[in-house]
Amino acid sequence: VDISHFVTRPPVVTIMGHVDHGKTSLLDKIRSSKVASGEAGGITQHISAYTIEQSGQKITFVDTPGHAAFSAMRARGADVTDIVIIVVAADDGVMPQTEEVISHAKASGCPIIVAVNKMDKETANMDMVKAQMAEREMTPVDWGGDVEFIGVSAHTGMGIDDLLENILLQAEILELKADPKAKVKAAVVEASLEKGRGPVATVIVQNGILRLGDNIVCDTTYGRVKAITNDLGKPVKELGLSETGTVLGLNEVPAAGAIMVGQDSDKEARDIATKRAEHARAKELSKSTKVSLEEMSGLIAEGKIKQLPVIIKTDVAGSLEAIKGSLEKIQNDEVKVKVVHAGVGGITESDLVLASASEGCIILGFNVRPTGSVKNKAKADGVTINTYSIIYDLIDDVKDALSGMMS
Ligand code: GDP
Ligand code: MG
């Protein structure tokens, strides 16, 4: 690989948090205070991704429709995010969805920055938030941990510069590189069918440059780029590294998380997409992707995997702690249990998505069940859910799997 063309690319940042803690407000405030003043007034509609400039450096922000969507994209192979911002309202503190977000963010392996929002409120309590987060292994830097907490207000704009400077610092550590001369590769963050325009995909360029006229294949869809608009809605001829905008010209609507790749000819693009569509149909028919605890046990016995990722859901906090504690203790020298997420409550779609995003991950329920629709979706997605009503049965199953004795 010739690396001589590699350049530093801007970081891509995803904002997640409990509902109403201010994700959208924060994104809007950052955008309106950081785009060139002439254009600021023109921004009316909320879009799913945009790029700003801070201290002469670019940062791209993505607003996911939720943390489940974030992990769903990762499950599809679209690791667009470099840095995760977890928003916590300074008056509310950690809420159930904040806990889910922490698990999703940790599973992604991205560096995390905590933005403590609504600091303008009289009831704001930074120390409370820090304490609650520290309890969840998110210890603030000033408490001896490694997570930056930045107090912000999406209403007054306070702390936003601080937040952006912190993002740039993290980005520097990550040394994000890409090759503008490479074949274009872009991730779809959102896509829809628009009247009179056809399939419209909002993308973030991950490598190369996306240009008008490019032949592209995007999962099972393909086409030729016939129009591009940038994040301000203006028609442009190209999108550069980490830049975002919408693309017209695909034959069908791709899924969020699909990767768009440039091809040498339109025939090549069509052939690849067609083959993939056939393959996807065949796979759909066979549905053999499901990994059971028995199969994981077999893989462990063969030494092919070193850890068993699990998600634990229980009816009450007491049993959650007991199960989590026991599972983390049963490890021999080579293999161990990795608790991807542990929470109280029924098995939800968010759990499924998180499981799909971590290879071989199994959901263990104690005295809780998936609802009908979640059960069906698990089947379709190939995610194993094992439910138990006796703690020892659950622990014994996992023990057996770890020692490779189930197969
Ligand atoms: P989201 O659900 O996380 O996207 O939250 P929104 O951005 O929709 O905000 C939820 C509510 O909190 C709205 O009523 C906002 O006006 C309010 N809000 C958001 N940020 C702030 C802030 O910094 N200070 C105060 N006082 N209110 C805020
Ligand atoms: Mg919102």
C-alpha cells in the first residue's frame, strides 16, 4: 500500500444520550454558532450530519435517531464514528437510556467525552452527574479517571468551545488518516425515497473523494452520482474526507449503515450489486447465521475464541448484581465472559442491536422475557436469547460453554 497520499482527516463525532437531555439542541447550537455567519441564517431544517470548523480544523457531527441505530450501523460494518459524546442533563443526571448509551458507546471502542448539558439551570449539579457516572465506570479525569466531563449549555452556548477543543484533542491522539486519492468509500447515515428525486442517501466520506459522475455500488444498490448537495443544502461537485452531504443517483434506497464504494464502470457497479442481492436472498432463505451457546462452546473448545460476550437482563437489581458478579468470576486462564451490557428490565430491541454489533454475543435473561416482536426479530437477526428462572442454571450453562463442554 502506498501511504504517501495519506492525510489527516477530520473526526466524525456521534452524540448520544437520554431523551430530552438536549442532543438536538446541542447539535443545533454548535451548528448555528460555527457556520460562516452569512449562512447561519439560512439553516432552518435539522439534518442528520454536518461539518463545522473550530480553530481552523473541521469536525463532522452525526445525529443518530438513537443508540440502537448507532449499533445497528456498526453491525452493518459502518464504523463511521471516531468519538462519542454522551449528553447527560445536569439536572436529571443518569437515566435508564444513559446507561444503555454507556454500554453502546463502550462496545464501540471509541473514546468517549461526557457533555453535561443544561448547566444554565439553577438545579444543575455537575458533581451529582460525575458521581453517578463514576459508579458506572466512567470516572472523570479530575477524579483520577480518564473521561473528560465538559459542562455545556445548548441554550446559552456556554462550554461549547471547550467541548470542541476537547474533540480536537481526542482526534489528534487518534491520528485519523485517509487517502484522498483512493477509490471513494462513504458510509450511508440516512436514506429515503424522495418524490421527484428518487433514492437520496446522506453519506459521510471515509476515504477518497466522492464526485459527480462516479459509478458507485452501495450494498445491493448501485448507480451513477447525478447530484450532490453539501450539508448546507447547496449543490456541489464533490465531497471530501469526512465531509457529509446527500447523493442522488442510486437505483434503490440503501440501508443506513451501508457502505458506498466507487467502481471503475457502471457495468462493474451493477454486477457487484446484483450478485450481492442474490447472495442476500440466498442467505435470507438459509438463515443459518444463528450462534447458539452450544456453538460458542464448540468454538471455545477449538480455541477459536477467547471470550464469550453476553448481555444480562434481569427482573430486579439484586439478581443482576449477583449474576454479573458470578459470571465475571468464572474465567479460566484462556477464556472469560465479557459483559457487554447488564440491565434491569425486559429484553428489548436495543439489546438485540447491541448483541448483533458484538460478534457471538448472547442475551441471557433471568426472570425476564423478550416481547413477541423482539423474539421474532431475534430469530431474523440470528441473535440467541436464553432465558432462565434459576440462577444456577444460567451460571452452569455459561460455565459449561466456557470450558467448551457444551458441544
Ligand atoms: P433530545 O431529545 O436529547 O434531542 O433533547 P432536545 O434537544 O429536544 O431538548 C429537550 C428539551 O430540553 C427542550 O425543551 C430543550 O429546549 C431543553 N434544553 C436542551 N438543552 C438545554 C439547555 O442547555 N438548557 C436548558 N435550560 N434547556 C435545554
Ligand atoms: Mg433529539
